[in-house]
Amino acid sequence: MATRKNKNGSVRGTRRIGPLRRGELKQFGYTNVTTLSTEKRHKALKQAVAIYGALAIFRKLNAVYVLTRKTSPGSSAVFKMDRDWVRTLFP
């Protein structure tokens, strides 16, 4: 892990999101989130949670949300809503 110094001279590590595996949720029908209805997205996410677990799906959605905040705010908002939905449905 790379380290860098803050303005006050203390050293801290830089944290990065690991490599994402493209298309993992595609097999469940979770594609093109801006055009899919909420019901279809939630159905696909329920199937994915049954296979991968709620925490893994939450982390995948959160990673995509964080990475697309600046470049695609519309789809990023959908990922955030779905992430929050997973959190409330599968505590």
C-alpha cells in the first residue's frame, strides 16, 4: 500500500477500491440500470443476494456508485438507491 504525508507531516495509507469484475450482476438481469424498472432491478438483486450474499452485493453497488459519481450522476444515483434498498431489506 502506498503511503503519503499529510500537510502536518503524518503519514497515512491511500485506500483504493479493488478491481471490479465486469458483468457479475448481468447474469441476474441487472443491466443498463437507467432503463430498467425498479421492480426488475430489485428482482435481479434478490437473486444475486441469494448467490453472493447481501454484504457482497452492497459492496459491489457501493463501489460502482462511488466510481461513477462524477462521470455519470444519473446512473450513480440509481446505484445508490439500490445499495440503500439492499441495506434496508437485508440488514
